[in-house]
Amino acid sequence: EELEGADRMSDETLMMRLMIYRDAREGGFASAIAGEMARRHPTTAEWALKKAEALLRDDGPDEALAYLLERGEPFGKDAAYQYELGRCHCLTGDCRWPGSASGTPSGWTEASARGS
């Protein structure tokens, strides 16, 4: 908090502040910082996921899911994004695969899940 000038809002400083606020359970601050970093780096899934994590902790799965769906365009095939999207869907009580009438991913079978 003592930093002045450009260093105060540098990516490195904000990352450290995010970790401190997250670990101290100061979610509102963590969410604000993650949101700023997501705004600065709109094509980097890491920051959208950190913002969703803070929203999940502070506001619940519905808010986190809405944020992920809103921000999802650049991250469509990113594995971490897909995992978090599925996790938030399940935490809202909807454990079906998004966009699938059967509730499972297209082409999924038990044999494919086992690697057979």
C-alpha cells in the first residue's frame, strides 16, 4: 500500500495484492483487482478465471457462471476455462454439459472416458 506512481498499479504489484487479498479472504478487493487485470489482458484466460474464483467465493456460483459465459468468447477451447465453466454449472445445480440435450459432451461415451 506504500507504493507510489507507476509501481502501484503495475501488473506485478496487482498480482501480489490479489494473492494477499485472496488469502486474507478479502474477496471484494480480490475481485476488483482480478477484474482490472482481466480488463488489461482480455485474451488471457488466467485473469478471467481469477475473477470468476473471487465472484464464486463472494457472490456465489450464479454470478461466477454469468461472468464466465459473458467473457468466454476468447477462451472457448481453453481447458482451465472449460473446467471452471463446468464446475460453476454444477455448483448452480445444473450438472448437464452446456448446450447438450443429453447432458454429456458430443461424442462422449463411457469407453472414451476410460481411454478405451
